[in-house]
Amino acid sequence: MTKEPLKPREVKLMKGNEALAEAAIRAGMDAYFGYPITPQSEVLEYLTIEVPKRSGLVLQAESEVAAINMIYGASGAGGRVMTSSSSPGISLMQEGLSYIASAELPCLVVNVNRGGPGLGTIQPSQGDYFQSTKGGGHGDYRLIVLAPASVQEMADFVFDGFVLAEKYRGPVLILADGALGQMMEKVDLKAEGSLPKTVPSWATRGRSKDRDPNIITSLFIQPEKMEQINMRLQAKYKIIAEKEVRYEEYHTDDADYILVAYGLSARIVRKTVDLAREKGIKAGLLRPQTLFPFPSVRIAELAKHAKAFLDVEMNAGQMVEDVRLAVNGKTEVFFKGRMGGIIPSPEEILEELERIDEKIVAYQE
Amino acid sequence: MYKSDEIIIAGFGGQGVLSMGQTLAYAAMIDKKETSWMPSYGPEMRGGTANCIVIVSEGPISSPIVTKFDSGIVLNQPSMEKFEEAIKPGGVLVYEASTIITAPTRTDITVLKIPAIDEANKMNKKQVANMIMLGAFLELKPILAMESILSALKKVLPERHHHTIPLNEKAILRGRELAAEQLTVSNTI
């Protein structure tokens, strides 16, 4: 089959899931392994149509467990690889993710978060924050977690995700949600073939005579050896925490109240900030774009001047723990959340902010 | 606060409500406006009804999912029952009058009654009923340039259907005429 020529930069109206899949092809993905689940099935569907005409390989695995282990193998062979799923499927992948983190292999994993626990609902949720940022699988490891808030970032973070995964030799997670996956928005797609690729020296692609065999494993039975591996991983996470933090701020300069939210919640909170300012309440938004590493240093700075923080999530309160750790008692941290696939409205967050404002003003008087 | 139009388009699967929404969203993009298109994909679509929310805005869009709407384009009875109350006071509701048997009772919104399916049948192409509805809505609320809508059709329709674009254009114009007639009558009352 003749392959289509490389695509130039293009502006399109696309679904988040499709934009992400298209970006993966443009970013030079060698292989995708996955299993369908709402609300991210369009990723596999889109790739199944496009990849055979373009470049790479796409395969529907027999399960999510199989998919993540195929990722392990293909990454070990030096491929640029991606898988995607939604919450219950990502739970199934946790053992494999822990192995991949230990074996220090680059890969991109996408979670289009739906409401849980259990099979839950297919509506958007942010209930997987803990699982995404605190390890998820067993052992001391971290994923770099990117949190898009638009279809544009669904596409851009694929490029960034591959770069980070390869730079730090480890799994990177894009944590989206059902709404970001299903919605259509304008997206400016980067040109195909713009992300350079080399075969890494550690890849297991057959040994040449002039070097020792490459071995990829996550089994280090000697505790002394295992501790060395742990120390190396921790040193890597420390560098990531220092160098790769990303966030966006909106009206934080003079803000009395700092609202913290990521992904879809952050878009809603942005409107709350506008509504609050119309009413004379000085609110600002800090939107983490990386959830690990977390913008703790910036939050600590903002805590010096803010009257209070309000963390907003589509869950029972998960990121708020990281906000509290960063604020470290300097000021109060409040939480507002909705669960089970319900999206909060800008107005109900404003009501919560007004209650907090009344309380703080009364206390000061 | 910047201007924004939050639109619900609802009907049966197969009536073209999703592509109608995409046409609006694409046209908004061509008109350099912010836009989002959000389909129903949850439990509500399992009963055969389909809907999408389209937001056309002068500024950034917060949530693509809202529960109150400035505008409604409704093509079947179950959707009428569900969304009549969800239109904001002062908003507009355009409904398909060949199949919807209960007319809306709201008096605080502008209502357009468009027999789009009958009209489409007169054009010998029942699939263009959605475009008649879209035309009627745009006559009532000209939020997007007509040439942008026509360019958007080329993006939304797959290439194998591009030969139907002239017919779709005709349907949009017919919708505008029907709306214009009704608006003239209501202005004289």
C-alpha cells in the first residue's frame, strides 16, 4: 500500500480523542496497543483507520493487561509507543506500568477519566488523580502526569509526552476526562515528522558484536541492587520535580483568593474568576498542567499573600491534599467538588467562594 | 462579560442533529469565534435520542456541557419534553412541527414552528430537514455569516456526499424563508 505523504501543519475542528490520535501519528508514534472503552474508543478507532495509510502499527489487544505488556515489549525494542484507555482499563494496566517504570522504558499512556469507583459511569470525572500521581501500581515510582484542558492541549501534550518520556526514560501519563475526549474544538496540529527520533542505545534489537547484551528487566532480587535502582529512580524524580513543573496562571497577581483546578475544572473555574471579579471579589486561578511534578513552589509563594485557597475538582478531594502540603498551614485551603460524572457550574463554585469570602471578612473584622 | 450563545440541538438518531451542530461549530471557527461541540454519549443516548451542545462565543468557553441554553433546535417529542424548560428566559426555541404534537407553552421565549420534515419531503429529500431547521434558526439568530455556514458544509459532509451541497443550501434557504414568514406575522400582531 502506498503511504500518504507527511501532513503539514493544519487547523481543524476535532474531537479531543481524535486530535490526540492524529497528534500521535504526527509525532512519529511507531506503535499503538489498546482496547476499546467509552469515552476514549475514538482513539483506537481513528488510529485503526489512519495508521495503515500513514506510518506505524496499530493493534487491538485482547485486554488492557495485554496492551500494556505489548507496550513494555515494544518500548524495550526502542519504539515510540502509546496506549490509551479509561479508568477501569487503566486500573488493569497498573502492574505493567510499575514494571515499565522500574525497567525505565519510555511510553505514553492516556487516561480519559470517567466516573468511578468500579465500572462507574461513562461521564467525565477527575477521580483518578490519586492513582495517576501517587504511583497507582506497586512500589516507589512516579509517572509524569500531563493534564490537558482543551482539545489543543490533547494534541500538544502528545508531542510533549513523547519528549518527556524519552528524555527521562519512563512512562508519561496524559490525564484527560470524558468531556475533553468527546468535545470538538479548534486545534492547530503540528506538522508530521517534526519530532526527531533515534534508536536508543539500550534498545533490545539484536546484539552487535562490539557491545555487551542489553538487558531490560524489573527483577532485581538482591536488595542492595534493588535499593540502587530505587535511589536512581528517586534522583530522576527529583530532577523532574525541579525542571518540568508547568502551570498557567489567570489573574493571580492581585488575587485574595487563589482557586486551584486542572483540566476541565480549570476551564469552569476560569469563568468563576471572571464572575467573582465582576462582583468585586479578587479571585485568581492557578492551573497545574503537570500534576506530577506539582507546582508546589508556586503555590507556596502565592500562599504568602492569599487570604485563602479554594481547590476545585470533579472528585471527593484528591489534589487538595497536594495543595495543602504546598500551602503548609500558611493560610486556609477549602475544597469544592462534584463526583460521579457531574460537572460543577461556574455559578455553584462562585457561591462557595462567596461563602468563604463572607467567613474570612467576618473573621478579619 | 463577552457574548456567548449556548445552543442545544436534539432529536432522534439519524435526523442529522450531530452534523447540524458540527456545521454551526465549523462555521464559528471560520468566523474566528471560540466554539465547542459536545455530543451526548451517555445514558441519554441509549434510548434512541441524540443531542449535542454547541457553544459559539466571543471569549474562552468554560464548560462544553451546560444545562441551560440560549437557543434550542428540537426535532422530536421526547426532546421537546426534555428541553423546553431548559431554555433561558428571553431565549429562542425552534421546533420541528410535522412530528412534534405538543407545542411549547413557554411565553417568555421566542418560538418558531417549522414543519421541516414536510418541507423536506416536498424537496424529495427527507435528509435535509435538519438544514431547514438550521436555516430557520439562523434567520432568527444570525450569529454566523451565511457564507461560513456554506463553507462549513464542505468540511462536515464526507466527500462522497458533496454533490448534495447545493440541495443542502436550498434547504437552508427554505428554512430561512419559513422563519422570515413567521417572524413577519408575529411582528404585525
